[in-house]
Amino acid sequence: MTVLSGSTAKTWRTPAVVIICGCLIAILTFGPRSTLGFVMTPLSRANGWGRDVLSMALAIQNLLWGLGQPFAGAIADRFGTIRVLGVGAVLYALGLGVMAHATTPGVIDLSAGVLVGFGLSGCSFNIVLAAFGKLVPERSRGLALGAGTAAGSFGQFLFSPLAVALIDHIGWQATLMTFGATMLLILPLSLALATPRDGAPGGTAVPSQSIRQALGEAFEHRSYVLLVIGFFTCGFQLAFITVHLPAYLVDRGLSADVGGWTLAIIGLFNIIGSITAGWLSGRVPKRYILSANYVIRSLAVTAFILLPASPVATLIFGAVMA
């Protein structure tokens, strides 16, 4: 096996290549995760379950995704990004594959919950953005971070209608297997995001700090605590919608296609909203922007539940919720 020299690696791993590969990883990881709500009805019907079974598994997934991120970041700092991305991608792919053939709630919790949750913590955009911070020159870093964040939303825009089409044509199990196979594309893409191990030649020494010390320092800052609460609210809203909206719309007499395009609209308008919020942040205090965003979302949810269901109202709801 031929090993690239340092000069060769620097030649092909230009900032543009790093950003493109990182954005593709963000698209691949966030896309399938946002489509699992479309599997809820056929999976529950096939196994004679209520919707609570998959809902519990996806709740476990979100919890472990969040809990695993700090540890995945620490491991990436010490052993290199490529290892964490690779393990995360394999766990993610395995979780989707096992989920496609699960016949008991315990296996669903293990696959859709534990494997996909820890897989996401190791290969989603949190690791990609950290790699951008190390590999991309400072002059391009802001653009790279913005592109990486937007790529995750674009993944939702791309995969939501795709999932509906695939489920209609090849079935939900084959769709999960297909999405699982696409996760393996992360393995070659991660080569562009390889970072030096801590203490290795070319690595950057960082002050030693335990996880307990880091968390203690973070939670001493009031702004950090309020930001975490804000992200908790945001994550709860969007995770709840991506999981339960598709089945809810079918219950209200709308087609699955409407749910697919609604989640796609949420992803698309999230990109627009992120850019707009970034522009406004230089002109309006950030706390006002966040507060207004959450108030508008709350009003949109209330109106959507009270008004008659229709494709137009649902798509407008998706645009506002972004």
C-alpha cells in the first residue's frame, strides 16, 4: 500500500477539497436520519406495533447522539478525525441495516437508537465542523463553517422526498438498506478530513483538561447555559416534527408526498434562515433574533394544529418552522 508523503497530502487536500468532502459527509449523515419518520407507519404495521416503539428508539437515538458528541470530539482530538468518522459511519450503516430486519422492540432500540445514535455522534457535522477549524485557513474558516452547517439542512431537503419515492417503489426495508449503504461513502470522503493525532508530528499540542473541568468551565457561563436551553428547545421542536409529522399528515388524510416535501421545505428554509440570521446578527442583538424565532415557531405550531389540514398550509408551516 502506497502512503502519501506530507507534500503530496498537502497538494490534494486543498481547502476546497476539504470543504466539499466535509459538506458531502454532512449531507449523507443528516439526510437519512431526518427521514426515519416515514418508516414509522410501515414498520409499525409490519410488526403489529404502536408508534410508541419506534418513537422510543428515536428518542434514545437523539439522547445518545447528544451525549456521545463530547466524547467523539475528545477522541477525534487525541486520535485523529478520520478514525472517529470511520467508526461512526460503520455504526450508522449497521444500525440502519439491523433496523430494516428488526422484529422486536429491543432490536429497534439497539439499531435505530443505540447504533445510529452513537454513529451520528461520530460522523455528523459536529466532527466535520471541528475538522474544518483545524484544516481550513482562517480566512476561509467562516465560509467553511457556514457551508458545513447548511449542508446538513440540504441533506434533509434532498433525502426527504427521496425517501418517500424509494419507499413507494422498493419498500421501506430496501430503503433503509440503501441508505445504510450510502453511509459507507463516508469512509473515502473522510480521508480529506484526516487530522494529526495529539502529540504526533504535525499535531498541535493543547492544554490538558478533563471532561469534568471542561463542563465545569462551560456551565459557569450564563450565556452558554441559555444557549444550551435554546438549542434544547430547537432540537425538541424539529426532532418531534421529523419523527411524527409524516404519520400525522397521513392520519389527517394527506399523502406521504406532502410530508416528504414539507420536511424538504424545512431543510431548504433552514439554510435561508441561517443565512438571514447571520446577516441580522450584525445589526440586531442575537438574543432578540433567537427569541423571535422561538415565538414564531410556537405560533406556527398552534395555528397548524387548529387549522384544517391542507397541502398548502402544511408547506407554509414547514417554511415557517425552519
